[in-house]
Amino acid sequence: MNNISISPGKNNVGAYVNDLDLNDLKENQTSLIKDILNKYGVVFIKKQNLDSKTYQNFAQSLGQLVEYPRLKGLENYPFINVLERKPTDKSIAFGGSFLHQDTSYLDKDRPRYTMLMGIEIPDNQGNTIFSSGFNSYKKLPEEIKRKIKNAKGVFSSAGPISKTRRELEARSGIKSARVMEAEHSIVHEVNGQKSLYISPGHLMKIKISEKEDKEIKKYLIDHVNKDEFIFSYKWDKGDIVVWDNLSIMHKASEVKNCTRVMHRITIK
Ligand SMILES: [Fe+2]
């Protein structure tokens, strides 16, 4: 039976997938979820509360799991990374402050999808903020679309967001790895829909004329941060959110004096 329905997120960013029980996932539902991801970029599946095995199996049904080079995995589930925020943490949250696309500084093997499950969710804070590259691309002036049509961006692990990662690595005793850098087109196409791929947290420059690089880089970063493209997602415990890094940018919001635990898996 396939009674799942979808409803759009705020500002048409992503889609809630309703009436879906991932504890009892049917084979054809995986391809449905992939279709929804292709069209909307991010899916929100409420209150699933999966055990680690079922969670990892669901991730595996979407593609090949990727070990994240920067974080340690769970003991029996090395592909599940724990993101933990403690009440004593004063620094900005991992991945916070800058919209980004995960690991955009990798060349070929960068994970396409990122999945989170809410394990411990604080009251009234800890939202994840999403910005749709589909929607923001559509609203670009034609002149800008023309200018960036074939432009490449240079993305670096030492970009503006690296500050939050270095703090996390220091805490978990992982030594900061070498700087990684990659070039990608800043306009991607997903199933016929164009999307902005500018990962503001990693973007170092856009390879067009020097004067235009700074101007257009600032223009695009301001553009994807506009309220009209943003959905600040409020978590419940057990929620599962999956996004396509080709079409969705995200960042953590500020959290204070609370515990927040998420389980993260990345998928190729
Ligand atoms: Fe991230």
C-alpha cells in the first residue's frame, strides 16, 4: 500500500513526507522518496524514532554510505556520526553561521545526500535552516543567470565555516586534516531543474573576471540568504530529514544552554 502524501515546507523549501513508517519501509517507497528529493531537495519525515540498524538500513536504501573524514562514528555503526551539543558548549554549533553544502571541498567523491535523525531535541531551539538552490536560482535576474552559466566556484575546507569544525575536532581529539579544495560548477541541474551550488561556508572565489568575482560572489551569497528562500525547520525527537546537497544549502541555528543530539549519515 502506498498512502504517503506530501506537503510543502515553508516558502516551498522541501516537502514533508506524511503517512510513512520507516520501520516498515516498502521497496517502492525508496524510489518515491528519491523522486521527492529530486523535485524538492529536502524531505522531512516526522517522528520515526528508528533504532540505529533500521536508520542505517534506510540510508543504505538511498545509496552508498560514506564515512565522514572529520567525525567519529558510533561503535557498531561507523557510518552514523553523533553530533552532540552540551549545555556547557559556548562556541557556535558545528555547521552553524554559514549556509553550506556538505563537503563541497571534495572533488568527485563528495556525498550527495545528508541525513539527520533527532535523538535529543531541546525545547524551542536548535532549528536547522534550509535554503533552496532551486528556488533561489529561479529568482535570479536573467543577466546574472547568463553570467554564471558556465562559471566554476573554488570551494575549500578552510572556508569561512571551518572555524566551527576546528572547535569540534579539537574537542573530539581529531587532528585537523589538510586543507581540501575543489572546483565545481555553481549552477547544477537535478532532473531538469537548475540549482545554485555556492556553499557560502566554503566558497573562496568564482572563476570569472576578478572584479566580477567579488561582486557576484557577494550578490549570490546575499541572495540565497534572503528570507523568501529559507525554511527554519523545527525538530521533534525522532524526525528524519534528508537533503540533496546539490540543491539545498543548510546551516545550524544558534543553541544555548541545552543538550542537542543528532545522528548523521552521508550518502553517495
Ligand atoms: Fe552541514
